[in-house]
Amino acid sequence: MFQYLIDVHAHVYPSSFPNTPIEEILSRAKTANIQSIVTVSETLEDAKSILGLKNGTLSDSLREMIEPCAGLHPVQPVGAMSLVSTEQANSILEFIQEKSTELVGIGEVGLDFTPHILKNAIDSNTNLNLSTEELKNIQRQVLARHIALSLQLDLPLNVHSRSAGHHALDCLRDYGARKVVMHAFDGQLKYARKGIEMGFFFSIPPSIIRSPQKQKLAAEIPLTNLLLETDSPALGPTKGVDNEPNSIIISATEISRIKQIPIEEVIQQTTKNAFKLFSRININRKSSLLTI
């Protein structure tokens, strides 16, 4: 029976888990039959940390679980500074080009039009006298540059779209994005359908058990377009409690319940989908599919 799982979106590096050794998190994931964790960055520092883990002192069995991505999140830790200058994307884009052979994807990138996020960015940069719409357009420009690089390098995009679902999909369409996972999509179903028509994937986090919106999304999206994620340490089954990749079985279980299909079918298909999108994931993982 096929049981291997792939977490296509997680933040598994020391700055995200300051009080928990990464070795312990990966060991628990391995015990839960998670074979690969697509590990996404929010900053250049995160991206360097991810590759440091991949190439560092972890045991081989743990290091090989990490599948690195690099990208600039639309909301940065201090003052939302990435929202105010497209030039600030230069360093991460240069890093992606330099390290492209070590990456399985580009992310976490996208748009975030959450009202308080935009307000914070404007308030932090009053000297620039930016309107909300100008700020949104700067985010779009940064995403467009990531899209162009993804096409150049043939790397999939791991996309954030909080409070900006249809805006992100429009941007991805307008700039010709081909290989995309919409992470924890919070948009309306009518927009999700547009993403399906474009051949995009949608990943479902464990917070689905407390999110009617995610439950409706899982019901609407065909299994052939679904992936599993945890967004660790966020979006766990219990709000406010650190999430880990080993909770991904909750996503699979809930999709199974909603679609009324065996959980083995959910795991098998979402893993195949992950290999299809993230074609650079360790080839040794793919050989496991031959045992189905």
C-alpha cells in the first residue's frame, strides 16, 4: 500500500522554529512517512539557511528530505519593506540564478493585499507617499520578475495570495506562468476554477479541519489538481500552536472525508501530483511510485 507523503510548502529552518531543533522536526516527519518537504523561503536569509541545512551536518536521511525553494515573500519582517521597491528583489533573484541547480522551485512569492498589511507598509514608509494601489502594483512587479525567472529556469512557483486570490491568478496568467501551486488559497471558488483551467495546483494545509473555506476548496478542486502542505509552523490544526510537517496526514484525512474516497487514493494521487509539478525532487523518491 502506497503511504509516502510530500509536504509541498513548509518553513523548516531555525528562524521559524527557534525553540525546536530542526533534527527533531525532520525525524518526526520521517516517522510519519513524509519523504520530501518542499521548504520555502520568505527572505534571502531564509533561502541561505535552507541550503545550509540541505548541504550541512544533518544525517543523510534527514538532509535528503529537504527540497529547497527560494523566493521573496510579499510581506517582509521589518516594515514590509519588500513592498516598496522592486530593486529589493534583485538580491534574491540573483541568488536563485546562482543556485538554480540546487532548487526545486521558486517561492514563497506572490501577493498579499490584506488591508492591515498594506496599511503597515504605507505607515512604515511615509516619505514615499504611496497609495494603496501603487503598493499593490509594486507587489505585482516583484511577482512578475519571479514569474519571468521561473520561465527562464523552468522552475515551478510556490505562490502566496492572501486576500489577493484573483489578483494573483490574473498576474500569473498575464505573465505566462506555467508551473504553479497556489498555497493555502483563500479566494473564492469561482477564481479557483480559473486556476484549474490554467492547470495550476492547489495545496491544502491541516488548518482545513477548522476552515469551512478550505473544506469547500478541497471539495471543488479535482484530486488531480490537489497537493498537501503544512505551511509549518503556521496553519496547523490548532490555531496559535506551532505546526510541523508530521501533521500533513490531517490534510489527507480531511480530503478523504470530504471527497468520500480512500485516504490511500488521496496520498497516492497528491504524491504523483507533487512529482509532476516539482520534477526535480530527488529521483530516488520517484522510484517509490513503482511499488504502487
